[in-house]
Amino acid sequence: MANLMGFGGRNLFDDFFRDVAPGYFIKPLHGDPLPSQIKVDVKENGDAYTVQAEIPGVGKEDIHVGVEGGVVTISADVKQHDERKDDKVLRSERYFGSVSRSFQLPQEVDSAACKAKYENGVLTLTLPKRAQATTKRISVD
């Protein structure tokens, strides 16, 4: 099954059913499928990394960020709020479920000094770099 991955990490099996045989592609019960990954921009300055991640339509209490060494994991739970109304839903394009993304930074991060801010569907992380351990040469007497 690993050989079914196409260019850009796309799954060839999914592409076949979406493009060649669209009538056989099963749509989710509620809305469109979840995006395959959270889209991120990662920038580096002298002493920190700045990560901006698009996570629209999610409450900040449903966003989870983990940092271990140089690995950053962002996940979010998008919830379906079913209500009984007299309205008939003609089309629903919102998605519901969980999505996550992990990536490796070039240098370890000081997890105690990390900051996160969520505004207008964009999560901004400030991840200070961990000070590099210096090697001291010890003379042998």
C-alpha cells in the first residue's frame, strides 16, 4: 500500500475515485472531508521559530499543541453541533472530526518558554530555540 502514494504525498487510490470514478467516491455524512493536513508557515529568526497554522472554525479550547525536542504537533477537534430545527439542510460544506500535523524543526525548542495565540482562524506559535550545549575541552594532567 505504501506504493500508492503519488507526487506531493497524495494518495493515488483516492485520486482515482475522485477523478476517474467520481460516482463511486463516498462522501462523508456531514459536510466535506477534513483537510488532509493543517497548512503551516514556519519562519526562523535568530533565537526563535514562528509557526502560523490555519485552523478555521475551531474554538481555541479544541486546539492542542505539543512540543518535544524539535518536534511540533498541532491537532484540532472540529465538532458537529446537531440541532433539531424545522429547517431542511439543502447543502452542508463544513467538515467535522479531527485533524493533526507534526513536523520536525532544525533545532530543539525550549518548551517552557513557548507561546501560542489563536485569532481569526490562525494559530500563531512562538517557539524559542533551546540554547545549544557548548563543548568544553578538558585538559588531562
